[in-house]
Amino acid sequence: MRFAVHYRQAQVVAARDLSPSVRSIEIMPDGGAAHWSPGSHINLLLPIGDTGEVRSYSLVGEPGGAYRICVKRDDLGRGGSRYMHSLKEGARVTVSDPHNLFELDFQRPHYLMVAGGIGITPISSMAKTLARRGADVTMLYAARTADELLFSDELREAMGERVRFFVSQDGARIDPDAAVSALPPGGELYICGPMGLVDAFRRAWRAAGRPQHLFRTETFGSGGAYAPEPFLVRAPHLGIEVVVPADRSMLDVLEEAGVEVMFDCKRGECGLCAVDVVSAEGAIDHRDVFLSEHEKQSNARMCACVSRVAGGAVTIDTGFTPDAPRLT
């Protein structure tokens, strides 16, 4: 593991709907909340599935007081968002201390902040913090409909003309090439949103010859290019064929079948769970950020924790041999 995750019991102290699909939830750990910085997230242990699931949520607002998160309901997901939307004030939950894998670098001369949909959750506090410090920051925020533009009044008040809103239902879309071109040399880009938006900005960033280390993105919650659907996984070297339901991951189903797969993040970041693809029927929906674009196009490997197959099946080799000697 990259860091030790410490969990505590906590209580939901407030919960309300911000839009038809997004619910704001405030959580106070027993003994009080820990300090956090913009870009931080918390993990929650949710009693869903056979063994429970871990979900990560970005913290919203300002450090101090209860942890505030915003959860977008996904009826096609694996049940985490539906459970979170069922929580009411007084509910008990198990929550980790905050961790920051998306930390701001306050030393850059210019900043471009980009948010798409629920990706506003880490970006809003980061952008407002930069604006309050007098940084040269521009923010672009896209959503499908006007009522999905969360925190728009707060952002206008904090950033004025430096924030621009794009509602796709009204025909307004962000132009990644133009946005990257307008960022002065040495500027840093922070982006969180659907994988299509992130990939479009990544292509524009590379085409402009910008340094890769100045492209920063939050990664959990990728929706992928296809809606989740069941698919068949074959592992001939183990004599196993299993069906991955639409609401479960390939990693979970393989583990349930007795296949040992190394993993850590379960967010498509670390690459430990990547398996070799022998053949595929249908499209492999790479939802990770570990594999390079070239690796994804080759379809030689896929990350079992997040990636899926649309319209068919996949034959894999995990490298796991049940009779192999174990190191002690």
C-alpha cells in the first residue's frame, strides 16, 4: 500500500440533494475531523456486496468541521452511490482519515482548472484556494444541464470572470486545444471529470508539447466509454470461466472464483491488477489511468479492478498458478 489507511466510526450530520442526481453529505468522525488540504479525499467502507466495498470521495469546501462530500447517483453502477443516497442524518458510517493524491503545487506562475460534471468536487476548493491567494488561475466548468452546475454562485463570487461555465445541453462545449493554447508557458493544468474530457485535454496537452508533469488529474470514478454490461471472462490456464455482472468488477469476480490477483488502489492507478489479454470478443473498455495510450490501443493488458468488456468476452492470463510454491 502507498499509505496506511486508518478508519474510524462516524456519523452523518447533514444530508441534502443539490440536484436531481447529486446529494451532499456531511460526516463527522467520532473524536473530530482531521485536517485536510484542497484535493484530498476520504474512503468509506460500504456494506454492499458480499464482503463490502470501499469508495473514495473528494472533500468539498474548506478544511475544518465535518467532512463534506457530494455523491452523484449512478443507477448502472455497483451500488455505492445508491447506498450513499439512502443515508440520512444520524446514520453511522466507517470513514478513513483524509489523504491527498491530487495536491496543489502553489509555486506555479499560472493555473488552468478544468471540471466536468461531478469532477467539480475537488476542483472547486482548489480553484477557490488559488483565487484567494491571488494566483493567476482560470477555471472551465462543464456540465450536461444547468442544474448540474454545482457551486456556481460560490465560484462566481470567488473568481469573477476567471470562471467560465459550459452547458452541453445548450450547445456550449470546452475547446481543449484553445484552452491549453491560452495557458501561458510554465502553467499547470488540474482536471477532473469524465474520461472523455480528460483524454481530450491530455491529447491537446501532448500536441502542444507541454511538460507531462504539469498535467495533473484526479482519477477515481471513471465512467468509461461504454455503459457497464455483463461479460464473460475465460482463464484457460486455470480452467475457469466466469461472468462479470454489470454491477461488479472483474477483480472481485476473479477473487471470488479463487484466483489470486495482486491489487492495491482499486481505482485503475497502480497497475498491480493488470492481467494479460489473450483474446477479446467485443471492445475492451479501458477505464484505468495506468496503461499508456499505446498499451490501451494494443489491448495486450487490462486492469481488472476497473476495466471491462462491452459486447462480448475476454480470455486472460493472470500469471497465477495454484500449485506454484509460495514464499514464506
